Amino acid sequence: MKQLNHLFLLAAVIISAVVILFYSCRGSKLEGTYSHTAEKVFVYSYTTTYSFRTDGTVTQIVNGNETEMDYEVDGNKIRIKTPDKGVLVMTLRDDGTIIGPAGNRFNKLNTD
């Protein structure tokens, strides 16, 4: 009977490891590049992009100026740690878009 309990425990550990490995290799729903273009703000338009990577880093590009930052995801909230030690909170919506500061909508770009 004791040997049978050990087999069940071993099977549970193996199944758990396989499930964790499967989900960790699937990639992040957030991973990718998102873009928003502000039309004619102070006489000119500008585009902001965020490129999220699975390693917890994001690159922000505003008119060619790049900034590397770290981010964390908690549910549908994305918390980006800014260089000035602040935190920028964005929302990942069910439709795959991100709502950023001032309600700006960032659409995911196709990278195919």
C-alpha cells in the first residue's frame, strides 16, 4: 500500500511538471508590439509603440526615442517601471488592445 501511495505521488509530480512546462512555453498573451498615433497634438502627430517581451522587459519608442523598462502583469493590469522610479499602469483588454494613459488605445501590430 505504501508503494502505491508513492506511485500516485510520483504521477502527480510528473503531471504537474508537464502542465507547468506546457503553460510556460506557450508565450505571453501580451508579448508583441503595440502602437498608438496621436493626431495633431501641438501641431504635429506622433506615434508611440511598446514592444513587450516575455522576459519582463518592454521598449517604448516615441518619435524614434527608445526607452527600455521592466514590466509586470497582474491580471489585466500592466505595470511598467519608468526610469524616474514611477509606475505606468496600463490595461490589457479582452479584445487584445491596451488602454494607456489618457485613455489612448494601443493596437497590437501584426508581425507575421
